[in-house]
Amino acid sequence: MQRKVIIAGGGTGGHIFPAIAIANALKKLTPNIDILFVGATGKMEMEKVPQAGYPIEGLEIAGFNRSNIFKNILLPFKIWKSLRRAKAILQSFQPDAVVGVGGYASFPMLNSAQKNGIPTLIQEQNSFAGKTNKILGKKAKKICVAYDGMDKFFPADKLVFTGNPVRSNISQSAVTKEDALQHFGLRTDRQTIFAVGGSLGAKSINEGLQPLLKTIADKNIQLIWQTGKLYYETAKAAAAPYESHIKVYDFINVMDFAYKAADVVLSRAGALAIAELCVVKKPVVFVPYPFAAEDHQTSNAMNLVNKHAGLIIKDDEVKAQLGNVLLSLLQNRALMEQLESNIGKLGNPNADMVIANQVLEII
């Protein structure tokens, strides 16, 4: 009997890549399973999911716009329309289960599935659950989580601690540090920082690094700097005098190489970034994005900081503190080893398989 599963959600790489990892794990466990993705039209998933070899349907849905209230006039209509579309997708595809990974398309799909008696599973990636997942959690069969203490958001008997899925090219990477450094044109006898602000880049990290470039080069330290598209030209110009020490990219596809090359990572605190950093076991300085819903990035980062598994700098304190924190960490071998050891204990390279098994259990 062929089983059918819908995976709904997206919006950012942080939702899409774990969703694809779960789909791949389901295929491994049940090769003839039929998987359909449902995303938001115009968002990143409409491109990334077909590239990974899966079909996707789009819903015309957007979130509440906090910065421009007038843009919300059409929101009730969009929600009504997306709920109708979700119902039509359920009727034509007839899934045995629906999985929600967060992002705009999650709510209409899971809400419609629950109304139609189709079992649902939520993959909650953050340490602070969003409003829609809290509502959906009441009727979900299972809720897969990556942080402790999630019973303050969800019914305790539905929680399964699985960790967040990490792309297999990172969790199973065989690249050596020498190969990784060579790939970026860097040397093996220098310490290396990898700065990454998520798939879109991070303004505060970029602006905090720029005045430090000369110091980094003078101290014979190397930097791999993923800037995002918007800041790329500015960063490239600023780094030009130090090109043997500082390599600038708008986006890095081979993240396993970048992690492997790094002695220290400077990163946002999205759930996907944290899951990857736990698996690759790197000392990390977090700069949480302060405008994420419910400030969940700060909550994610503090979960690690409290376990001595990472350091944190507030977004508005980056300019004042970044140089000091980064350079003193690179000089403190004992602290680097402690952070590495503690963050490594939190990683789960098999989260995708554990979640896939939970999906099959609710069918």
C-alpha cells in the first residue's frame, strides 16, 4: 500500500532544508512513499523544493505585516483563500498524514487536515513556540522538538525530543580541514573565523566586522565572510586590501567546507544554524536577530549559553564588543575546547530519521 504525506511550510532556508531532510529520510525508510510539499507562492521553497526533486503546490499566504499595517487589509481574504486551497489539495492528494515545519503555509494545511481527521505532526524547531504552532499543537498527534522545557507550550504527552534535522552534506561530510582551507584559498598555519548571517545576511554582523578587517589581517587571522547579497559589494571593497586573509562571499553553497575550515564561528541563532553548529562541534559567538517572532533567536542562543555551549553578543552591542569577544576567544584555547565539547553534546546527526519514524507511526 502506497503511503502519502504532505510536508507544509517554508519561507526561509531554516524551514526548507529540515523539511527536505525529513522527506529524504521518509524515502529511505519507505522508498515508494508519495510526498507532496506545500509552500507559500513567491517564497524560496517554490525554487528549492523542486531542485531537491519533490513536487510542490503554492498557497497565496503571507504573515501579518508589523511594519506596514495597511498591507494587512487583504490578509483575511488571503487566509480564507489559502484555507480553501488547502482543502482542495487535501481532497485531490488524499494524504495519510500532514507534517508542518513552520512558515506561512503550515497553518492552513495543518488546520484543514485536523478538521478533516487527517493525523498531523509538528516539527517545532525553536526553543520558543510561535502562536500558530501552539494552536495547532492542541490537535496534533505528535510534536517533535529540539529543546527541553517545551511542555510550557505544548501538551507534554505529545512531545518527542528529536533535535532538528541537518542536511546530510553537513552531518555526513568527509572533508578535511586542509581541503576546506585550500578550497577558500587560505593557509593551514593561521586561525580562521567563519562569519555567517543566515541565507539573507546579517546587517549588524556585517557592520561590526568591517572596522575589524585591518586588525584581523594584522594579527594574521583569516576570515571567511558570508555577507548576503545586499552587503556583498560593500564588504568586497572593504576587504580588498587584505585579500590574502579575508575571503568574501554573498552566499556559500559548501557550508560543510566553511564549518570545517573554521576555528571559531560568528552566527545568527536560527534553529537550523544552531542544529548545524552542534553537529559540526564549533566554538560559536551568537548574535541573535532581535526582530524574529517572539525574539526566539535570543531564546535559542540562551539555551546554549546557559549550558556553556556558546557565547552571545546582543545585536545592538556588536560594534562595541565584537572585536574584543572574537579575539580573546581565539587566544583562549581552554575556553574554545570547553565550548566545542559542550555544543557537541547537543547535536543529533540522525534527527531526520527519528522524525521520519515518528511520521510513519501516526499514519
